[in-house]
Amino acid sequence: MSDVKLPLTGEAEIDRIHQEEVERLRNLLEELKSGSDTQIGEAFEAFIAHMDSHFSYEEDLMQGLTGYMMAELHKGEHYKVISDARYRLMQWHQFHDRFDLEDYLIYEFTPWLSQHISSMDIPMASLVQTQERE
Ligand SMILES: [Fe+2]
Ligand SMILES: [Fe+2]
């Protein structure tokens, strides 16, 4: 997982947050290899908390934009993904299935994040930059 390369938005703070999220993800995957169930649960909670502040940051940013037509769709994707992650956390606490959690993180969450940055975050960031210049 050390090779996760996310697309850059060009907005320094958003890119920093995305990088930080990958760090949390790496940490969780590390715990999945060698940590205890409690350590995994904590790393998963930290990962979700980060996701929550990441999405809030972007949603606050959208509020300040004029004519951003994708706001509802963008927020909708955030909501869907964090709800799913919370459901996975619940399942983790119930079953402690390491294989299932790793599978979700690598094959569902990571490709989603990369795709979401390209389709949602990058167009939003370029609108932010245009409007900052005005
Ligand atoms: Fe983002
Ligand atoms: Fe986003």
C-alpha cells in the first residue's frame, strides 16, 4: 500500500488532507497485519474520524463557492462512503474479520478515493482557485 498515488487537486490544503488520509489508511493496514483487535478498532476509528473532518472541510469550502452545481452530488458521495465505512466498523466490532476489512480498504475504499478526487475534488478545487483570483 506504500504505492498509493492519489491525483492532486492543486489546492494545497485539500492535497495535504488527502495525504493525511492515506497515512491513516496505511496505519490501519499496518495494524491489520500485526496489531490486536483493539488496535485495529482504534486505527479504524481514527481513519473514519479523519474522513469525517476531510469531508466537512470540503463541504465548508463548497458553501463559499458561487455556481458550484455539483455540491449535492459531491456531498452525496461523501455521505454514502462514510455511512458505508461506519457500517464496516460496526461489522468489525462484531466479527473481527481481518480479511474482509483489508479487502474493503484496498479494493473498495482506495479506488473510490482516487476516482472521487478526479471526478469531484479536482473540478471543485479549480473553481476555488478561479474564484480566489477574482
Ligand atoms: Fe477529498
Ligand atoms: Fe470530496
